Amino acid sequence: MKSEIEIKIRGYHADHFKHVNHARYLEFLEEARWNYFEDLNLIEMLFHPKSIFLAVFNIKINYRRSAVAGDTLRIETALNRVEKRKVIFSQKIYSKSSDKMVCDAEITNVLINTENKELIKINQEILEIWPELQKYYDTYK
Amino acid sequence: MKSEIEIKIRGYHADHFKHVNHARYLEFLEEARWNYFEDLNLIEMLFHPKSIFLAVFNIKINYRRSAVAGDTLRIETALNRVEKRKVIFSQKIYSKSSDKMVCDAEITNVLINTENKELIKINQEILEIWPELQKYYDTYK
Amino acid sequence: MKSEIEIKIRGYHADHFKHVNHARYLEFLEEARWNYFEDLNLIEMLFHPKSIFLAVFNIKINYRRSAVAGDTLRIETALNRVEKRKVIFSQKIYSKSSDKMVCDAEITNVLINTENKELIKINQEILEIWPELQKYYDTYK
Amino acid sequence: MKSEIEIKIRGYHADHFKHVNHARYLEFLEEARWNYFEDLNLIEMLFHPKSIFLAVFNIKINYRRSAVAGDTLRIETALNRVEKRKVIFSQKIYSKSSDKMVCDAEITNVLINTENKELIKINQEILEIWPELQKYYDTYK
């Protein structure tokens, strides 16, 4: 499954050089992951009832083209792979008008228990609520 | 007492028009109030032990001149007045090079109990730890 | 005309106290004003062709209730009044679930020429492209 | 040369989970790089007179521990390596109280001509103004 959102760039997203600042893109990517979670109903079905949150553990991001105020960005979010304690997303940001890639990123998350702050191992219960994970989990094993 | 900090403006503070964006100034002003609290040792002496925090209730801010990357801002923070449940700060931002005023703001805070989230009335205990408040409190009464 | 947008609050919008930070609301309000401008087609019809931008000159904002991650905010933007060189907006933020007011703000903008950075007086040409302004301008005169 | 700055974490730096949000760290790292440039006088000696700016091309960042409001962060910035058109920094963020690493990042910058937006190849003139670069440049060749 690939989740998509669009974000219109405003003057306040841009910096001194009139480009979207590199830190701001991480907010756009986080917004896009929340939309992915909502598309799969994970907030209501998994995160809240099981006291889980996904913490960002590692980010690799390439800035390929600049985007400026007035552009609309299309952000694609998809699972990339899964490890025992990690969920790795691939995210791509395109300029909607040119369809050219602005950024691509690999975001590694770990599952953390909101009560005791401990890492959670991906288990059967999680895989059932988030079946998308299963496919990647099988490959991992 | 007047507390002062300096902040050097970077490209990432500015927006599309190369000016510091109006939302970013509120972060600068908050930073300056935290420095005021530290100058008076209020975090250790009042906020943590008494489970108090100051929540922003009202902001009035005038943007008088623009500031750009490379400028250094000097921010002055002082009490303006005190009411039964409110502490009102006056904050002024100057460009350090020109000494001209960039912004001035009046920030009204309410004291909130971090445990039960209820408003706190300024009382004798608070006035003793934050004697600066006393002078303004007397005027108010 | 009243322009409306909705914004879903995420964890990254909130601060240490789990509330949306007061500076972040100014970004939400700016986003809502851009939507107002788009609803009236002002960016294409007025701002770009006439080299005009609206700079924030003064903000008055009241924080009435806190909003937390998961809430959806509804933001209403409408003209409040017009002066010779100023356009004043009234903006209200509601929690969508409770329909209670979270913030209300009065934002005063000045029209600035993007070429020479000088203030622009509201004139007949501007009033024709932005007829909404006319009604308030008449009251002002 | 290793440049160091300290940043005190405030409530507005933290997010819903009371941790500094991952996007905010990129602002801290950018602030630290600006300090590095200032330590070497590069803004006045190289960037402005030669119309150069360093654009972020790639970021790899590992989040190792969380940091919360009240912590002071120490950020170390040093050159890591140099390529024909790239300057790669290594940055490390430590909690000052525990001296434990909070984040480490590798930031790849490209030199861009602010006039024509074209990439700049590192040349003799640049190496003379930024001698630190020479050592790494020699290794690269």
C-alpha cells in the first residue's frame, strides 16, 4: 500500500534562500506517515489500545531539487522493510507540477511502549492488526 | 529587573521574503522569558517544587521593522503588571546593529497547576519566591 | 465571505505540556489566511501581477482552550475591517469535536510592494480585484 | 578543528512525547554549523564575497537517546571528508549532564553559487580561505 498526501508550500515553509528548509521537510514526511497510519486505521486499532508509538530511530534523506512557495508537493509513503524491532519506511516527495523528485528518504522507526518506554518486538498481535507488515516480516525472517 | 538575551538570526529563521517569520518571533520571545525565569531561579525554586507552569493566555505583538539573516537581535524581558491570576510581561526586540526596535509585545500568562491543570491565584508563597512580583502586585491591589 | 480550513493536530505540533504550542498556532492562522487568499484567487489576480504582499503588522491572540494531538481544528478566516493602508482579519480556531473556541485572533496586515518594500495605500485597482474589501473600505471612509 | 555550541532545551522544543522532536534536531545541527562557519570566519571571508552558500544535499542521522526540556545539549561539529563538489560534516549531540550521545549525524553539503544557482567545484581559492578543507581534500585526491 502506498499512502499519498499533498502539501502546498507557503512562504513560511521557505527559508532565506526561498527554498523549503531541510528541517521543514521532516515535518512534511512526519505528516505523511501519520496519514499512512490513518489510512490503515493504526492509531485507533494499534497505537492507542496497545500503548505503542513509533519513534524515529534513523533518517536518511536526499535533497534532489529545491521547492519554493506556491509549489504543491506530493508525498508518497510506503513500507520498505521490517526487522525484528524496526519498521522502515520509504518516502518520496515530488513536485506536483513537474512530477520531478524533490526528496527521497528512508525512515527507520522502532516500536516503543508508551508506558515503560521499552522497545517492542514485532509480534503476532501487531502483525494481525497491521497485515501490511506481515509481507515484509516474512521476507525478513 | 530586566532580563536580556541575544539571538543571531540564521537563514532557517527567515522566510520566503528573507525576513524572520512572525511565528518565529514568538519562539524568540519564549526563549527570552525562559532566560528571565532562569535569571530569577524560578524554575528550580517555584515552578518545579510547586508544580506551576506559566501558560500563555494572550499575546499582543507589533512588528515594527524586519530583521534578516546575519542580524543579531537583543531581547529585553520585564514584568509589566500583575493581576490576581495573571502575570503580564513586556518584551522588546531590538536589532543590535541599528539599536532600532524590531518588535514589541505584551504577553499575558496565567499560572496553572501542572497536576490538576487548574488556574492558580497569586498567593503569599509565590510572592515570596518571586519578590519582583510583589511590587507589581501591590500596585494591582 | 468566511474561509474555512481544517488542520489535524499531530504529536509534532504539540509541546512538552502536550498542548499545541502558542507559536505553532500562528502558522495555522497563516495557513488559513493563504487559503482565504486562494478562495478569492488573490495570489494570481492581485499579489503576483501587482507585486504586492501582505505583511503582518500586528497580532492580538487569545488562547482560550488547549488542543492536543488527535484533535482536528477548524479555522475560520474573515475580514474584520479595512483602513487606508491596513487589512484586518478576524480568525477563530475551534476544536471540531467539541465545537468550542480554542483561539481567536485579530491579525493586522499592511500591503507592501515587493519591489521597493514600500507601503501601499488601498486603491481603486485593488478594490476591484478584491471586492470583499470594498464593503469594509466604505465603512472605513 | 572541532566547533562546539550548547543549546538548552525548552518546552517548545519538545513534542507530545516530551522529547525533542526529530525535525527540531536538524535546526540545532544547522545552528551548530553556522557557528562552525563563524569560528572560521567563512561567512565574511568566503560565502559573501564569493557568492557561495552551502546547501544540504544529504543527511544521515541516528537518534540514540531522547532529550527533554531542561537538558542542555552540547553539539560538536567537524569536517568528516571532502569530495570534488561536496563537504561532509560529522556532527554529534551529547547530553551535557550525562555526557551520553543523543544523536549523531553526517551532513553532506554542496557548494552553490548564489547568483546562478550552479554547483561549484572546490578550487584553490576556496581551499586558501578555508584551509581546514585542504587536509581533507588532499586525502580525497
